Amino acid sequence: MSKSDAITRISLSELQARKDRDGWASDWDRVRALSESELELAISQDPDSELPTGGRVYLSVDPDLALWLEAQPGGSAAALDALLRKARASGI
């Protein structure tokens, strides 16, 4: 599958129409009622819950930020990793 095959763009109105037509929505009351062990089991069985490991994740950033990241010691990936880890640790 090429990258262009994996991405579909739709408008907000089309998304709402699909939601109304198909009736999908998160049942947060049901999720809140789950015990910790039930929640962990549900997460472990969800194929979408796995985080990528060792691969690349692509993010869009503004051009001025991309240039600044590239100019940092170690390059953009190291700078972005450091910034995101610091933000995560601070609870942002």
C-alpha cells in the first residue's frame, strides 16, 4: 500500500454524515464503568492500541519550526524527541 492509498481526506460535514449514517460513537459511560482489569484487557485486545516501535512517525510542523529543529545539535529528530520528552515529563 502506498502512502497515498493510506490517507483519505474528508470534510467535517462528510464525517458528521458518516457518523449519523453509521451510528458510531464512543460509549464513554460503558468505558467508565469498566474495572481496571477489564479496561487493560480491552486495550490489550485492541489492534489499534499498539504504539509504533523503532519506526518513523511523521509529523507536520510549520516551516520556521522545521528549520529551527534542523539547526539544533544532533538534528531535528533528537531535538524534537528532547522537547517532547520534556513536555511529557512536565505534564503538558
